[in-house]
Amino acid sequence: MKIALVHDYLVQYGGAERVLEAFAEIFPYAPIYTIVHDKEAMHGVFEDKRIYTSYLQRFPFARKKHRLFPPLMPIAIEQFDFSAYDVVLSDSSSYAKGIITGPETLHICYMHTPMRYAWDDCQKYTQDFNMPSFIKRFVPFAMNYIRLWDRVSADRVDLLLANSNFVAKRIRKYYRKDSTVIHPPVSVERFYAAKENKGYYLMVGRLIAYKKHDIAIEAFNKLGLPLKIIGRGPEMKRIQKMAGPNIEFLGRVPDADLPKYYAECKAFVFPQEEDFGIVAIEAMAAGRPLVAFEGGDIPEHMEEGEMGVFFRRQTAQDLAEAVEQIEKMEFDPQYIRSKVLGFDKEVFKEKIKNYVESALEEHKLKLKI
């Protein structure tokens, strides 16, 4: 089986890149195709892989400012030739699903979400990523084209996998297509449940607007409780200015040190709506309860009262009230951990391998008819 992997862009290491990493472990000889690749930002991940990039790789600023080029992305992803492959496995939240393949090549797309800034509020997108004012004026017009392309490109995919039931519903709404749910991989074996915690609350993830670090900081400024924030991103300077002395910014923490931070926190703060939420699952794998917004996919995996507390509105006041509840409660770390062991990375890899092999056999039979 000749197989290629396709990824939107390799410019950061997050949940989508962990999925690609698992794909690369299942199919170690598969090359990776992507629109742009920033080696420095990837910190050595995928260094041993054959990586093919689009013409945008040669554009000034494209690797650091890829969000400034949305109208050029469809052309970039369509330029790749996959005629030599039996299967192409893409993982996508934007453009990777839009590759063009011949009838002999099976295209399976693992979808993190339908393109959010095409189908949700594009004005919010420009605000979240600090777009220059002249680009903000252009975005609504460009989005009409991108939205049309996105809808058409989804029809090029032969088989769709969704990372959660929440995303499967979005796929059905925007693309009118069915999908099979396979939850993303979480290396649960890396995490452990400690008997005692050190009293601080924890947030982990990219510092970008939709993650809602600002309402968490506002809440913890009011509460005066210790909060540690792990991660970097464009929101760093703004939210640092908001934070009181009880809030500590740790920046990028080595992967080897993350389990300790999870295990020793009192609870994990998760104020955003996520299509899945790998960091929240990691926190529960460390036996820690969540203070979580009741949105996205997390309500499917967290039992309120036994595994944490939900808040219903994304406000500092609602978050603070949920934290005050957590302060009065006790949780069983081993119970919390036991509920998320099914997200193990090896389980994911086995499911993906079986799915691809079975789908290819069925595809070959159809070609013979």
C-alpha cells in the first residue's frame, strides 16, 4: 500500500499535529504534504520525515503569518500530485481536505472541524488573530469565495472521519455528509494521578483569543487563588498585563515536565469551546477535575460532580463561581483517570490502521466492478 499524509500547515505543535504524528507512526514511510512548514516552530518534530510544501513556502512571511494568505491556500493545496498513491490520509481543519485525487486513489480525511472561519463569524476570526485593518476590510469578500471552495472541496473526500460527535454534527450541517467518529490520540500512559495536589489551578494551550484566558485571569484576579498558565501565543502580552501576582506564566514547558504540572494542580481550567479538547483529557488522565465551559465535546466525557464542575456562560463571574464550588468539593483521582483510559494513543492507532486497510480493500473491489 502506497500512502501519503496531508496536513494543513506545519507551523505549530498542537492537537492536530499529534494526530499527524500518530499517522506517521502507523505509516512510517509515508511522506507528508503540507502548505507551509516552519522547522523552527516545530521544535524537531517530523524532522526525519519527507515533507513536501506548496509554492507558498517561498513567500515572504508565509511561514510566520500564514493566516494572512487564505485566498491563496486553495490553489496551494490543489497543486500536489497524488497519482502515485493508493491512499491519501489527510487531517484537516481547513484546506488539506481539498486535495485533488484521481478515481484510483482513495482519499480519507480525518476532520478536526469544518473550516471555522468560513462557517462561523469571520469578523471574530480577524479580531482573534489581530489582522491588519486593511485585511479586515477584505476578509468578508474573500470569505465568500473560500466558503464556496470549502463546500465544494468537501465533496472530493471519499471517506470522512470526525474527531468527535460534536464535529460529526458540524460536518453533517455544513457538508451534508456522514462521518465515522474516532477520537484523537491521548498518551494517557504518560500521566499519573497523585494522591495530593499543591493547590494551584492550571491552564495549558496556545495563548489565542478563543481559548478565553482573559476571563480566567479576570476570575482568578478576583478570587486571589494561584493559577499557572502553560503556553505561548499572540495573546501573551495582552493577558500578562491583565494578570495579578497570583497568576504565573510558564511559557513553553518541555513535554517531559507536563505530567508533573497536571498531577500537582488542584483542578484544570478549561473555559473554551473545543471540538475535542486534548489537554482536558490529559488533565483527567492525571486524575484532576475540570472547571469547564459546558460547550463543545467535553460534556460527553466529563461527569459533573464526579469529574469536575461546568459553567454555562463564558464570563469571568460564572467561571469564578465554578471555582468556588470546586474549592468545597473532593474528587477521586483514580476514578477520574479510569474514565479516560479509552483515549489511549495505541487504541487510536489500531482503529485508524484497521479503518484504512478495510476501506482500501473495499475501494479496490469497487474499482473492479
